[in-house]
Amino acid sequence: MKPKKKGMTLVAKQKAAGWAFLIPASAMIAIMSFFPMVKAFILSLQTGKGAAVHFAGFTNYARMFQDKVFLRSVGNTFFYLIIQVPIMLVLAILLAQLLNNRDLKLRGFFRTCVFLPCATSLVSYALIFRFLFAQDGFVNNALIGLGILDHGYNFLGNAMSAKIVIIIALVWRWTGYNMVFYLAGLQNIEYSVYEAAKIDGANGWKTFWSITVPLLKPTIIMTFIMSINGTLQLFDESVNLTNGGPANATITMSHHVYNTVFLRTPNFGYGCAMSFFIFVLVAILAFINMKVGDTRD
Amino acid sequence: MKKKVISLMLVGAMVASMAACGSNGGSDNAAKGNTSATEEGGASEGGNTLTVWTWDPAFNISAIEEAGRMYKEDMGHSDFNLKVVETLSEDCEKKLISAAQSGDLSTLPDIVLMQDNSYQKFVSIYPEAFTDLTDSGIDFSQFAAGKLSYSTVDGKNYGVPFDNGAVIGAYRTDILEEAGYTVADLTDIDWNQFIEIGKTVKEKTGKYILSGQADSPDMIMEMLQSAGASLFDEDGKPAMTDNAALKECIEIYKTMVEEGIYYEVNSWDEYITSITGGSTCGVINGNWISATIMGMKDTEGKWGITNMPKLVKTPNATNYSNNGGSSWYITENCKNKDLAIDFLKSTFAGSTEFYDNVLKQTGAIATYAPAAASEAYAQEVPFYNNQQIYKTIVDYSVKTPTNNTSPYYYDGRNAIGTQIQNIIQGADVDSAIADAQAEVEFTMSE
């Protein structure tokens, strides 16, 4: 019979060390993130004014689909998603390709310029865009000066133009951010691949589509998921730029949740239900994205 | 070795900057809300100190600090201390929601200023957050009835009314003259006559006669209240469809925009600019807008104040209405309620001298009836061409009709504000109102 060893075996020690490193962080995530998520879900099953909530099953979720403003906000958010994200990503990848050119002078300067918008505070830039597009703002004055218009156009007072202003603001802000990711991805492509393509007679455009984009696929998938996540949760622009837009034309889902809880008569259960809806949407879209883009297997 | 030292230094610098950032960020946030206070926090302390949350240094804060000074020095409470924590109105409301929702009222101050429009919402959801003042000895009969209704629930008084939100019409006399009118032509008229005058003014001078935010229902609500009408019925249920008064107000508003005499802007700062930049020669709003008007120093002596036009078809139409205004409330977290009640009773609810001083400093006009009889209120104001505006405004507030309020008042206002924009863009008035009603009913359904 083998004598039992005193203390732990080496393997057990390593396992214990592993758990010791994991537990503090996991515990913190569990308490700070997962526990509130669970409580929020429970709250979403309740309804009532302020603190006087009572259990109501899934009525909040059913109610969401009759809430005209909420449905409007879902439509608006998807509008931003479908229009803004492709424009932004295409622009980002083109800029990254341009600024990856080794022979370009002042590359660092241009890269900084394109990335600088990301360093601005969300609230500040939204306010500034609002001033720019005001009826007597800079853009209107410039257009009048150039003779294109004879009196200021109410950008933020018309539904479609307000949405376009938000899209312009988003593209301005986030293109640099995604460009940096693409630049990093481009650095990983060896120059020899491009040399080989040049020898084979491929022009710039063909090189771009046949070599660069496929090699950048993981990065593209990642930025796409991040953009979907960010756009679906859009809040600051909706609040500060247009305040929900002319008659809820630009309101986003998060903004509506905020209004429901803090602006109107607070119904926290309903707000939680809508938040969970956003969460499920993001999860589904990210999942689809990964499945479609994952060509590894 | 060198690399190790450098990397250690960098890590140290990072940690230090994060710590500094953290505490700086914290105190920065507090400092933003505390420009006139000494410490952060702002919760009730008890003892001889009263903590107050309010906003607007030129107006409310100046007034309550004057009250504190008078209470301490002139009324002999030398150990009294007043701590004012500057908190914007929306922030007051959000903090109240957060505190009351969590059940932990300990972060609340002793006294908080709240806008009259929103108070009913708060007291219906969180009645436990406010103190009933009905039997506290404060004499509520001296306040205008229309104003008191905002802070009264089920016959119980919760708030001490403060500033007067009576609606005034302020007009540039020189521009009116150019078009051939005087301020008297705009007094005691109805909206049809007003629209005619507006059209002539626009034709002859190119100026709008009114302006306002496109998504703000202020103008419509002012018109409604001028006839004692409301978006809600006596039971607090939304009564927007089949509401002839509302329909008339919307139609008048639509006509003004279409005729080009009402300038619609998109945000609050644009609204202020439309006044100070001179795009409009007239303003109809709560009299607190006078502070903005009086900021236009180079137009001194060229403004006149009168009442607003009255509705044509609606019965009980008057030329008087209310927009805004707030009242002081004592929270349940107040540790020294007797002190707070005595403080409010001696100043806001008892001292005409207080209101005189406040009038000089801030232009804040009382809803306290005895105050209106004092000399300061009878003074002629040079800016308004030596009109006795203060007396006039208090007089308007007394004549303002009351109307039905509701905890969902804000929701109703919001819904109408949204639908107005649709109506201006061409939507059918009846279906837009029906949508607004449906929205409010949806919010009210639990």
C-alpha cells in the first residue's frame, strides 16, 4: 500500500494556484456584473410606479411591442446600424490602407488627426455638432455664404436631416477608432505578399479586395461586432444632439429607457425589460456575425 | 536594470495618476454641483444647519441665501447655518428618484426646491419622501390659490410656494411702433386679434412676434391654463381627445407657425438667442423670462409688459396663465424639522421685508399676497419704460385660473409636445391628439 503523501501534490498545488488567481476576479465580476444582471431580470418581471412594484410575469415584454415610441426607437437604432456602420467601416479600412503606405510623408500626423475625434468626450462633441447644425449655426452660415441656400435649413427640425446629422456625427467620431484596429491588422500582413501580387500584375484595387480584405477578416469581424454593440446602445448623441429628435424621429432605445425611468413617471420594471431586449438583440447579432464570419473550420 | 527602474517608475506614475484622477474626478463632479457650497455631500445634517438643494445662482440661490441671512441676523438665530448645494432641477429630481427608489433617504437634504409641474408626480410615487406641512403653523391662505394647488395633495399642503410663474407678454415698443401698434393694442385681446397684429408686424418690420422650442408644449399649456382647461380631468385621467379647448390651442399655434409669425427653434439656447438676438420682438412666457430680457441692456426702456391674449371659442377664457414656478419642500430626511418649518414660516411665508430684499436682488416675484402690497413692489422699473411691473405681475398671478393637475402631467405635456411637431409637419390634428392620449394611457397602464 502506498503511503499517502502529506500536503498536496504538485498538480494539485498548481490547480490550487490557478483557482487562487481566478477567484478574486471572478467573485468581483459575479458580484458587480452578474448579480445586478440577475436582479435586473427579476425587476423586469415586475411592474409598478417607482418603488411600488409587484410581480407581473412577462407583461412588460408583451407591453414593449405595443409601445409605439419604443418601436420607433428600435426602427431608428436599426436605421443607424444599417446605414452608419458600413459607411464607417469602409471608410476606416480605406483610410487604414492609405495610411499604411510606407512612402507616405507625415503618416504619424495624419493618423493622429484621424484618431483624434475618438479622444473627445461624447457629450462635448454632440453639443458642438448641435451648435454647428443649428439654424444659425456654422454649417448654415457657410452654405448661405456659398450661395447654396438663401436662408438657414432646419437640419435638426426635420426628421430625415436630423438622422443624417447623427450619422455624420457618428462617422466622424468612430472612424478613427476602427481605423486604428485595421492599421494594426495591416501591420500583420507581410510586405512580401504585396510584392508577390505586384509581380503577378495586380493593381492597387485588386490587391485590396483579393489580398488585404481576406487577410483582415478577423479584424473586420471584431470591429463589426463592436460597432453593432456600440450602435445598438447609442445614447449620448440621441440625448445631446437632438434630444430624441423632432417628434421622436431620432430617439434610440437606450434613450427611451432613460426617459421611461427618469423623465416620465418611473417604471423601473419596464425599463429593465427594454434593456434586456437590447441585450438579447446585441447577443443575437453578434452571434450571427461570428457564425457568418468564422471560416476557420 | 535600467529597464526595470523605468518600468517601475512608469507603473508608479500610472497608479498615482489614476488615484489622483479618481479623487479629482470625484471632487470635480461634486464641485460642479456645489459652486456656492463649502462641502460635497449635501445630505441633511441636523443641529442648527439646514441643507438646501436648489439651482440658479442669480435667482433661487440668491433668494434662499438672503432668507438664511435674514433668519440668522435679523431674526436673532445667530447659531443658524444655511448650506446651499447647487443642484440643477433635473438633477434634484433624479437624485430624489434614486434615493426614494432605493428606500434610502439619507442622501436627501432638509429642504429642496421643486418645479410645480413635476411635484405631483413625485408625491404620488414617493409620498414617504416629503413632509406634510398642513398643520405646521404656516399660513397657506396668504398664497395664491392657483399656485398652492401644485403643492397640495388630497387637501394636504406639502410645499411653500416660491416664485411666481405668471405669464407675461413682453414686447419691444419701438418695433411695435414701426408697425403702427402700442403695447395697449396687445392688452386684453384675443388670439385672432393677436395673429392679425403679428402678421402686420412681420410685414412691416420682418420680425417674428413670438418664438419657442419646436418640441416644447409650453405655449399650448399656457393657452390651456388661461381658460382653466387641462389635459386631464378631475380624476387625473387623460382628457385630450374631445377636448375642444386643446384643439383650439393647437389650431391657434399651427396658424401662427404657418403665417410665419411664430419662430420655431430646436433647443433652449436657440430660444434664448432668438430673444437676445432680436429675431423676435415679443415673448409670451412665465415672468422669469424677464431675467433674460433684462440682460439685453441696450434695449433698456424699449420693452413693455402686458397680459397674454385669450382664447376665442373656449368658455371661461382669460388673459392670464401660469408657466413654471416652484415651491420649497421639506424632505422626510430632515433631521430638524422644527427648525426647517420655522425658517420657512419666518421668511418665505411670513416676511414681506424678505420679499422686498429678494425683489431688489433677483427680480424674483412672490406669490405671497401681503408682499405685493409693499412699496418695493410698486416701484417703477426703468427697463420697462417705468411700468410698475412687479405689482402688475402679482396682480396677474391672482387672476390666473387653476386647472387639473395629475401625477402624469409631465407625461401628458411631453406627449402633446411630440405630437405638435407631427401636426406642424402635416399630421391630422385629431389623430395626433389621439396618439398623444394613447401614449399617456399606455404609460398609466400598469
